[in-house]
Amino acid sequence: MEHAVLTTDPTSAPPDRPAAPASPPPAEERGWGAGAAAVVVAVLALVLATVAVVFRGDDGAGDRGGGAVAATVDLSEFALSPASVTVPAGGSLAVTNSGSTPHNLSVSGADIATTDLSAGDSETLDLSGLAPGTYDLLCTIPGHADSGMTGTLTVTGEGAAAPAAGDAAAGGAHAGHDMSGGDYAAMSTAMDESMAAYPAATDGVGNQVLEPTIGEGGIKEFELTAAITPWEVEPGKVVDAWTYNGAVPGPRINLDVGDRVRIVLHNDLPMATDLHLHGLNVDNGMDGVAPLTQQSIQPGESFTYEFTAGESAVAMFHAHHHGQLQVPNGMLGTILVGRLPLPAGRTVGGHPIPADLAVSQELPLVLNDSGVIGYSLNGKSFPATAPITATRGDWILVHYVNEGSQIHPMHLHQFDQVVVAKDGFPLDHPYVADTVNVAPGERYSVLVHLNDPGTWVWHCHILNHVERDTGMFGMVTAIVVS
């Protein structure tokens, strides 16, 4: 194997813990009298009370300044509770993340926001810079506002009393929404309109097969360029995505077992990057974790990755240098090596699989949920997700590839999913599932027999990942069987 080449191109087990001390004997056995013990208890109570004041702060909710806490807001998946809050001018909000994933609270149009709060964390949001008026509240983590994390803040005149949290949530509030009957009717109309728009045309198609050039000795050569480029996630929503070859997901690389492979990555980003081949076993110097296994690829530089595809695989490639930024914003792609062995001629969960099984389509389905891309399938949000078209009786092979930061239970209406492989490894005992739970970094491969005609919905079953007040969005597509 040739060595990797770094070029500059202006054009392109903790220590053992000590044993715990034995429990001290009762005070009476140490010669303490009842009076001395009472003094100790009193001192401890005073110390604990002092510590509580120091950590709680004067208003009992965090330490970001501002006036007294006038209201509280709980963040969850995916709502603000209450959805409408009122505070006097100069006041503050006590914000707590009661959910299971990071959230924040921001005042739209003002430079006022909490940090990203982990589950269970709290922070006091200083509103002293806001003049009396009405403001929009939201969580700015991509996809969360669209899923329902929005609300209204009313700042009243100096010293005006704020209503109790219960009063703020009254008057029709439900599950993070504060609406009249007319608003619910508008939501129903919006849902119908969003579904009628499917499938919607947008610029750009991701996950397209990248054809190699054949080098000396038959080596397959692929060129990737990392850059920030416009990407239309859904109709009219164009974001600055971090891409490979200008697409999200990046190009799909198909290989045969035994192929010698060369991938040249050119960095046109404003920061360093690298490339990790997730799910492929390669030499350490090709593992793509800068600066541990290679030098980081600086802007304007290129790096060559070389390896031999030793076995069949369902894999992916993505950045590992500041992956929390580069990957969710679009720097991801799929690699398929060889043919996945399938349980032809077997019956799995009551589903007979023909001995002469012919797969009509093999489809990687990349799941994402964060960054500028947000909740999406193959880089698109409904109604821009591409439908899968097939003929009655077809068998298709689908590879779920989770490049996001959350678990996604993938559910296909009408058709059972025969799970045949996990992370590219064929299962000795395939099984049938109605919903397949795919965690970050995982790949599940499923066979589906499309034996009923119609248009059938296919989606993540965390419903806030697919529906919002303005209708269907996110991780939804359909299979059209004719």
C-alpha cells in the first residue's frame, strides 16, 4: 500500500480508588455528650444553608444577572411550558430543560439567549435589556422550533405584576400550544396543504453514485471536495451546508470486495478537516482522526486515503475534526462494499423469501436531525424527500444510516421489514420488525416485499420529527407501489 500524501494546493483506566473508610461509631461511643452532638448538628445545618444560598443565588435560579425571577419556562421535546409568559420590565426568566436532549431559549430579534442546556440543567435568563412589548421565544437548535418549541414573551411596564405560571398557561394552552379553536382549524388546513405538496422539487440531489477513475494497477480513485455550499433542504429553505462535492449526503461510493481504493480529499473549507471511514477496517494512518492518526488537512490542502476493501460492508464516511459541527451540517456519505448476503430460500417471521431472490433496488437512507440540515432523509425534509417507486411484488433492500445525534425508530406502513444485517454484518437469525430503532452511528439493513399497491407512508415514529403546527415536515417519505 502506498503512503498517504499531504499536499498544499492553493486551488483547491483510572487508578484504583482507595477503600472507603469505616463508618464512624455513634457519638455516644466517642464520648460526645448530647449537647455537643446538638451543636455539631446546628453547625452543619448552618453550613449547608450557606452553601445552598451561594449555589442558588439570591433569586434561587441561576446566575446570569437581571432582576428578580418573574416566571419559569420548562423546555421539553418539543414544547415551551407555558407557551406564553409575562414579566415586568427588568425581570428574569428561570429556564429549565426538563427534556432528554439539549435545548435553549432565545428571544427572537434580541441578543438574549441561554446557553444550550443539557437535560436537567437550569439557567436564569436576564431580560433587563428588553423594553415593554411582545416578543417571540424559541429554541434555536435546528428543527426544534419547527417541532413546536416556540412561545410568546410579554414585557410589561416597570414594576407591573406578572401573572402566575398557571394563569399564563390557561386559556386553551395544550401540549405547548396556546390557541383558539380557529387556530386548530388552521393547523388542520396546513397539514392537508403540506401533504398535497408532496413530492416537491428542490435544487440538489444527494447520495448519488460517484464513478471512479481507474489508476495504475487497477486502483479505484475517487475525488472529494469539502466546501460550504448552498443546499435547499425543503422548498424555499436554502442553507449554507458543509458538503462533499456540493451535495448532502455526499456522493455514494460503491466498491467490490478486494478493490484497492484511493480517496483524495481536497479542503475548500474555512477550517481544517479530515475523513473517517466509519465501518471499514483500514490501516491506522488511514483512520482519519487528526491529529492522532494524521495531520489535519488545512484549508487549501489535500490528503490521500488508501486502503483495500477487505470484506463486504455497509459503511459511511464523515469528518472527525470538529465532527459536532461538520457532520450534522452535511459532511457525510455512504460506502457500500460488495453484496450483502441475504437469507434467500428461508422463511423469516412467516415471510418466505424466494430462493431466486432478486433485489430490484438497493437504497441507503441517511438519517439526520441537527445542524443546518435538521430532520431529514437523504438531506431533504418533507415534502422534498424523494418517493421510492416500485412495482407490485418487488423486493427492495434498504440500508438505514444514522448520521444524526438522536435515535430514530423507522416505521414503514403496511410492509414488514425483514432485518438482515446490523452495521453491515449479516445476522445469523434475521427477524421481522414493524419499526426499526436506529441509534447514531448505526446501520440497519432491511428487506421489504412490496406486495400491495398504493402510496404508503414511511417515517421516523418520533412524531415531533415529522409533524409541526404548519403540517408535515422532516423525516417522512413514501413508497409508491404500482
